[in-house]
Amino acid sequence: MNDPDDIALQVIRDLEARRLQGIAQYGKPVRADDASEDWLQHWYFELLDAAIYCKAEIERRKRATP
């Protein structure tokens, strides 16, 4: 089934696109046994970025409301 409104399918496609982008950029997929990476630190930085994006959108919507 290819329902364009199926959010789970959209997320799956986005995940695959990110996986391929990461492989293209870093030459490998994310692997749990990759001791050279601190996944918790990466995750923390991603969460900080997400908080900034979220706040920016909150402010944009406030300003757009009359």
C-alpha cells in the first residue's frame, strides 16, 4: 500500500533517506559497535538542535498570529 497520508511510511522513507545521506557523507552506516563514536553525545547535540528548531517555529507562529 502506498498511501501518501500514511505518516509511518513517510517516516520510514525519511529514515532511509537519512541513512543513505549518512553513508554518502561518512562512508558507513551507524553501527552500535563503532567504538570511535560517542552516540550519546551525538544524540544530545541533535536534541539541542531540535530544541532550537522547535523554538524558532513557535516564535514564527506567534509572530504570524494577528
